[in-house]
Amino acid sequence: MLIREVNVQDFEQIEKIYNYYIENSVITFEEELITVQDMIERFKKIKSSKLPWIVAYKEAEILGYAYAHFWHERSAYRFTVEPSIYLNPKYTGKGIGKALFKELLSQLKSLGIKNALSLITVPNEASIALHEKLGFEKVGLLPDVGFKFDKWLSVGFWQLKL
């Protein structure tokens, strides 16, 4: 497995990975499937902010991807980002997420980012364990703020000071 910066050719596979989570999980609160073009537009916004978007791949297959966007647009938040990571469901539990996340955090730190703030739909033991292995600490909980698949969902906040 190798990790590199994303390129436009990756987005067909990335769209499939993300749409899997839209359809089958509460990891994302999106409910409508997205297109490759939607994902490319999101990528352009990340790139214009000079934040990283990386992929893990083996041969021609995308195993997962990770990126970060600014927590809020106001300038006072310019040192705080929200990271996101999504794995091809065939490759969960194999250390790929940890490797991707570590690389993303390393790149963010080198850019002068001071805080990574992750939102995790709870319960999600795998994501919580990954975050905590990397040093994130739970700093808050918003009960019943999302509604998907006919149920109310809570979101926890995990913070890492880089």
C-alpha cells in the first residue's frame, strides 16, 4: 500500500466509497447519493484552501482516502480543521485507516494547523478507537442532532492538539 495526493482519476472510486457510506451507514449524515462531479467540486474547494486530500492505494485500487477542511470560514478558525477519512469497506480493520490518518495529521501539522476536531456519530467504536489511538480526546457530545434511517443520532467531538 502507498499513500499519495489524490488526483482527478481517483474520484470515480472515491465516489463509490463515499456513496456506500451514504446508503449503508450513519457515518455521514448525507442522504442523497453524490456524483463524481460533486466530489471533484469538493476537492477543488479543499485544494483552494491548500489543505491536503490523500489516498491509500494498491496497484490501481483506492483503499481509502482522507482530507481536511477548515472548521469554519472565519479567520479566527484558520488553525483548526475537521479531518475526514473513508475506507473502501473491503479494507476496514487492516491498519489502512490508521496509516492514512497519521499521514494526514502529519501534513496538517507541517502546514501550521494547531487543532483537528473530528465529529463522530456515536456509537461508533471503531472510529472512536482509531481517534483515541492517535491521541484525540473526547471534548463534547451533541445528543440527537441528526436524523437518518428513521432514528435520531448523536454526534461526539474529539479533538487533537497538533
